Amino acid sequence: MGWLRHEDGSLHYPAFELDELGRPLAVRIHLQSPAHLAPDETKILALQWAKAWLRIPGSINEALALADLDVAMSGRKTECTEGEAKILLTASRTLFRWHDAAQMQRTKRAFPWVEFVTIEGQKVCGKAAALNRRLLVFEDHPALPLSECDASECTCIYHQLTDGQRVRRCPDLG
């Protein structure tokens, strides 16, 4: 508990490229190992990116944050503040997305299409609502969360599809 320190109230995180809303753009990392086995440097990057995306001020005590992230990713409850819990959830999702991106990259020849999917019942940004159920060529799919996403948390995902699945879903494409 207490790894997010609020010293002077200013924001302290790496210089991520920002979208028009001032949120950091998604970082494209292809994490080969399962998310919970990611190197500490990758987990720290995920924590820093999550903190920036959530716009939470303060600096991170990396050792304590890494320990809490490992506990959270194992499914156990951590003793932390509300801000820290949000960072842990977003960082965990980010690590899983990076791992999924690596798997999708490896299988893109067999599954050259992706379907953008929003989770039913979750609040999504306008851009995600417009893309829901849209089929995209793998090479052209945007990283998640989408740039200019204004949702409090991004729950969007991609499903990979074969050419045959794409033809069955959208025969007019092909």
C-alpha cells in the first residue's frame, strides 16, 4: 500500500505521445511471454503508461508497484488506494493486450482479419461505438485503447478471423 506518491501534485511519467484529449497513445509492444511473466521493465512501462492514461498525478515506487501488480495479476486482492487500484487494473489490461498483440502478429497469416468488439453493457467511447463489429484487415487495425478514447477504462477487444469466417460474415466484401 502507498506506492503512488503525491509529492508536489505535478505529473511525473515518461514522455508518451499524446492524442487530442491529452491522453497517451497506445504503445505497441509485442510481449512474447505471458503477461504475468513479463520482464519488470515492461511491467514498469505498463504501470507508467496506465498512470498517464488515467491522468493520476504523483510518482510510482516501482518496487512496491511491481509487487502489487504481480499480486493483482494472480487474481488476489491487494491493499491499495483507489487510484493505485485503477492503475493496477489498467496496467494489467495493457500487459494482456501486449501479449495478445504478439499472438495476433504470429498468427496473422492464418487469421488476416480482425473484428473490433466492444463488451456489451460497458460504457464505451464514441469512436469504439462506431467501430463495433467492424471487420478490419489485420495490418490496418488500430492499437487499443483507441486514440481519443474518453472512456474511464477501455474494455474493447479484437477477434481474429480467417478469410472463410470473413466471407461468411460479410459475403459482399468478397
